[in-house]
Amino acid sequence: KLPFAIGKTEEGCDIFSGRWVRDELTRPLYEESECPYIQPQLTCQEHGRPDKEYQKWQWQPYGCDLPRFNATLMLESLRGKRMMFVGDSLNRGQYVSMVCLLHRILPPNAKSLESSIDQSLTVFRAKDYNATIEFNWAPFLLESNSDNAIVHRVDDRMVKKGSINKHGKNWKGVDVLVFNTYLWWMTGRKMKFLKGSFKDEKKDIEELTTEDAYRVAMKSMLKWVRKNMDRNKTRVFFTSMSPLHIKSQEWGGEPGGNCYNETTLIEDPNYWGSENKNIMQVIAEEFGKSKYPITFLNITQLSSYRKDAHTSIYKKQWSPLTPEQLANPISYADCVHWCLPGLQDTWNELLFTKLFYP
């Protein structure tokens, strides 16, 4: 029996296979304005998004129902424990969604959220439960030159081989661990792997294809988990790649468009965008060999239908927009990140389901 399990999902039900249905009654699961923890780059209503339709969809698996997200059960189960999300800004979105889903049942003085100075570690405390929900910025899981959580827009990305312990020291003693890593590997060119130190004047660099580089990271992560986690006490999750909607031609839209102004879903159940299927293959192969049970949260296809759910232009802009950009909103629409509340709440409902009803 897996730790935290209180039941199991119906026989033969794949919760990741299904369709989106309108839900005016129970959605959204919280209001944007009542969750103070959402970063300004995810608060779409505050930044002028005119519709709320994207908040009203519920994921309906074929042949079974998802259990309702139960914040009290989640916090009771995390009493005296730590839950941590590890990865990039997409995983941080899922982390913030989880905090928004849980904080509502806590009185104001019974919760806090603190970040380290460099924002690489964020900790939400539910004081009466002695529980923490944490986020660790580690876009490659391995040590990299993009590890600064504030300043990381590095063109020439470089990852250090055999360096998982740099971030791994933060994961020790965690009871529920949720990893993701994908977007940062997608540079369109070979990935640079450093042997030695970032401080070395002359760097010893090996170049690997995206798939080979990603495989190195998966092997490192699985090895770390096997060596450091107790399968009788801890649960480890891995969230699959979050899809982009940067080319509207992929879903039969006008050439040159993207997620900007998209308010409807993609109806084709077989739709698959430009997400790298070879990466999925690498994950399948490496997880298949793992001696440690890792729960895979396959959010890719169900999220790919949701071209309506991105932050688009409705977010805090880090630098002032130029007149050219303002004249052409498509040019600065963010078709990577997701509005909250929204799609990522569903990711956490799936996590909830797999945690308690594996």
C-alpha cells in the first residue's frame, strides 16, 4: 500500500483521458482576488482579462469521476509533514494553485508565506497543522547557469553533470515531492553539459542532443530518489510537460496567431501540438526501469486542449512595452504560463486523486 492512500481509483479508469465540461456551479475553486499568493504574472483578471470563461471548466475522465478536492483531508494528511514542488515557473504555478486551494480553510494568523532572498525557496506554513508546502526553483533539476530564481534569462544555457545534490539538499526529509522539468531543455539546439565547475576559467563542455541531455537529468533524479527517499513514507510525483500555444496554425487557426484572444477549447480529442514526443519516450523508458515507484501526472494532452487558459497579455510585464508591441498584442502574449484560478487547479485535483486514490 502506498503512503497517504485511503482508497483506489476505479478499476480500468485512466483519469488523464477524458474531456472538458462546463461547470458553472463549483468553478472556480477559489477567486483570484481572495488568494494573495498568486504572482502578478498570473493574475489575469487584475490585469484586464475581460472574460472569466477559462475558470469554468472541469476535467471529466471517461468512465469515472475525479474525487472532489478536499483541503481539510490534504492538510490533515500533511500534519507534521512537508510537501515540495521542484522545477521551473510552470511548477511554481502548480505550487501557488495548491497554496490557494489550501489557504482558504486556515484563519489569517495560522498561515504564512516566506521566500529566501534569491527566491529559490518559498515556504507556505499551515501553522496549526505544523505542515509546509514549499517550492524550490530548479528548472533543470541539475545545477545550471539558470539557477537564480530572479535573473535567469540566460541565452547560452549550461547544465553541470552529476550535480543533482546542489538542489537535492533542499529535498531531503520531504514527504510529498512533485517534480517537473521540460521547458528549459527546449532550446532548439544542443544542450551544453559542463564537466568541472562554473568558476573554471577554461570550461570543459560536452554537447548533447535534447533527448540525451534530458535522459541524463531523468537518470540523476531517479537515482537521487532511490538513494534518499523512503518508499514506505514518501510519495514522489512527476508532472509531464506543460504545452505551449504559440502557433495557431497547429490547431487550424490563422497563420501568425497564437493564444492571444483565444477563448474556446480545442475540440479534437487527438490534438497534439508541437510538444516533443521523444521526451515523453525518454520519460517512459527511464521511469519504466525505476525501482522506486514514481507517480506520473500526465497533464500534457488534457492541457493541450486549453488554448484559452494562458495568461496571454493579461499579466504584469517586467519591462515596459514598446509602441510596436502595444500595436500588436500577439507579439508579447505569454502562451506558456496559465492564469490562476484555472487549468493548474485541475493538475492539483489529479495530484490529489493520485495521492489518496492511487
